[in-house]
Amino acid sequence: MNYSTSSRYGSVAQIFHWLTAILVLAAFILGPGGSELRVYLPARDFERQVHETLGLCVLALTLLRVLWRMMDKQPVPPEMPTWMHLMSKAAHGGLYLLLLAVPASAIVGAWLQGHPLTLLAGLEIAPKLAMSHGLGNTIAEVHGLLGDLILWVAGLHAVAAIYHHVFLRDAVLMSMLPRWILPARK
């Protein structure tokens, strides 16, 4: 396995990062969204199954990613002002928290509303919580807000990486890009 070095993330960390980004974006785009009546319309079954499958994949991938991060070292961050370093830590911590909270809130909300998780290939996971429809609706609304928030935080994370590359001219962005994307050295 390719572990991270003091200057670059390893291929495993990069795969976790980019696959997570793709899955989160796909889940957001393909999510049925809206009220419970809209989400659980029979005409939206496939959309919901794709969304819920992607969400569970994000949850599982995040748990694996956290385990990997505990085993793998992190590249040494470039010199930057303390406030920038603190913002970076806060953004990363916030993203990890959201990567866990968004799918967890969807699961809890659906189960409290009395709905199973319906995944692709016809797999259903029956509710494991006693029904509390009002609370389930509230948590489902929180899920939608958290889903919006994760895109905003991830977007700011991407803008910060581009800022580091273009204006600060450090290796923050390049440390997470696969080697085949990097420009050839002269």
C-alpha cells in the first residue's frame, strides 16, 4: 500500500478523498429531496434507492477513511499564519463530522418516520427504531440542511486548495492530486 509521505498524501488517502467527493456530489445531485410525500412517491423509488445507497457508501467509506487516517501519517503542512492553520483544522474536522452526520441523520429520520432504507438490488433495511413520525420529519429536515452545508464546506475547502496553489504557490493542492495529474518535472 502507498502510505503518505511528509510532502504528499499516499494513493490510498487520495482514493478515499476523491471517491468521497464524487459520492457526496452524486448523492446530492441524485437525491429526490423535498417533503416525505415527494421522497417516498413510488415514481421516485429508483432515485431514492440510488441516493440511499450512495449515502451508505459515504458512511462506510468515511469510517474506513477515519481508520486509515489513524494509521497513516499526514504530510507536513506548509508554513502559514496561525489563523489559516486553525481554519484548515476546523474545515477538515467539520467535513469529517458532516460525512458522518449527513448519512446518520438520513437513516435515523427514515426509521423514525417508519420507512426502511431501500438500497439498489432490492435490499431493504427495516427500521431499527420505534416510530416517532414528528421527530423523524424534523431529523429529515436537518438531513437536508446538513446536505446543503456539506457542499458549502466542501466548496470552501476546494477554493482554499486552489488559493494555496494559485496565490500562495505551495504544495497543498498538489499533495492530494494523483501523480498522473501532476505536470512533468523538468
